[in-house]
Amino acid sequence: MKAHQFWLALALACAIGATSADVQHKVQLVTSRAAQLPIEGKVPSIDGAIEWLNSPPLTAAGLRGKVVLIDFWTYTCVNWRRTLPYVRAWAETYKDRGLVVIGVHTPEFDIEKDIERVRQAMKEMRIDYPIAIDSDYRIWRAFNNQYWPALYFVDAQGHIRHHQFGEGEYQQSELIIQQLLAEAGNGAFTHDLTSIDPDGFELAADWSDLKSPESYIGYERAENFSSPGGAVSGKRHLYAVPARLGLNDWALSGDWTFGKEAVVLNAANGRIAYRFHARDRNLIMGSGGAGDFAAVSRADRWTAARRRSRS
């Protein structure tokens, strides 16, 4: 997706010394966009969660009169993690003005269905707004959603007025929140925006120097695996790393089992080798009970959103 490019250009313009008039003009453009908010439809039911965290169960009817921001996420998605500091800040800044932020956790991988892992991720990421656990995809399907992250902006009458798929457009998103709160009678806003300074995993990607795509490790979607002899699915096998890896090729060394979504290390001293070109390479891994797993490798990401590719 290209949604990030406008705001990356704005950030760069500010960084190299754009005039205040330039910045004000861009803010006026965004404000104009925010003012033009059609009704996209009635907010679907959010009753399909198997559990709620940080809150008793919420309903669309019970939220009438509130402005609601629905955030579809899954905790391993780096695209979503880079949006989190903004969503977290909006939840805090506007909670006393009538905004309710709801995170809908819809897992991409089986490991993300473990609610205790979600709880741990919430704690580490300082998420204290309500979370709907959508492991059965009932809320996802009700919204006909296809992306992580995805934001849906709901007015006080229960109408979806805007959506944002993927990273970026943070200024416009916050102005839309302000507009919907003003429409709901929660006071006037001066269009001042929340100051946010992301770091670590939440830092925006270096899109200008990205030559490595997302790579899946399990046999279902693995590509460019370069250990001699190839992958052996579902069985323990000793792997080796070739003398040279091409760009975006990867290999294993040691005793591993290739699973559908992940590889599992069966003995100590295993190694994953990957040749990539990006500022960061993020590997989803951890203890899987029977061993260590590595599920997916991400180098910033080619796109600003992750689209679900399985039914």
C-alpha cells in the first residue's frame, strides 16, 4: 500500500527545514479531508469475541453515544506495532472527551490464539484499553476486514465514517477523531495534534532503503530456503548453511523440524542465516513448549499493511 508516502514526505519536509507556512498548508489539506466524512455503513456487531481483556464485554448498542475507534491487530504484526504508539496516545488523550478505543485481536498464526501470550503482549506494550479476543474471526468477518492493522472510525450514532488500512495517515486519523467528538457535542477542538515519539519496534520503517520482503519460515509459505537438500516437512532433520547466500535467501543449521507455520529447534546450537537488505530484520520466535520456534521473518515490510491470505 502507498498510504504512508504522504506522511513520510511531510516528515521529511519538516526535517529539512520546511517553512511553517508549508506545514500549515499540509495541515489545512488534511483538515479538509477529515471534514468530508461520508457514512460508510452501520457498525457491525462486536459480540463475536471469545473473551474480553481490560473490560467487561462491550456491544455496539451499548456504545451508542460514544465515538469508537476499532483497531484490528495481532501482536506479531510489525505494521500494527508501528501504529500502536498513536492509537495508545489517542486512547489516553481523548478518553475523557468520549472516545472509546477497542482493539480486536484477530490472530494470523496459531501461536497468537494463546490468550496468555496476548495478555503478556498487552502488558509489555502498555495497552490498557479494551481488547476483544477474536480468535474465531467472527468480528473480522462481520467487518469484512482484510488487513492488519485496520482502523474503523465510528460516530456517536453507530455509523462507520472512515477507515484506515495500514500504517500512516496519523494526522488525518487524529483530526477525524476530533471531528467526530465535536459532532457528538464533546466540545470544540483547535486541531492541535498529540505529540508522539516512537522508538524501538514502534519506529517507522526506512522505506527508502528496503530491498527485502516479508519471509515466512513454515513450509506452508516458505520461499528462498537454501539449505542443501531443501526442506523436509514435518520431520526432524539436520540442516546446514551453504557457503554463500543470495539476497533474501535463508538457511538453517542444526537439528530442526519444519512445521506448517514455524520451524522448531530440537537441540542446542541451531542457527538461522538470512541475507537481507533493510535497516531492521524482525524474527517472530519464542518458546513453543516442545522447543523453540521461529514463525516469520520481517524486514520492515514491503507494504504498510498485512493482508490476510488464508480463509
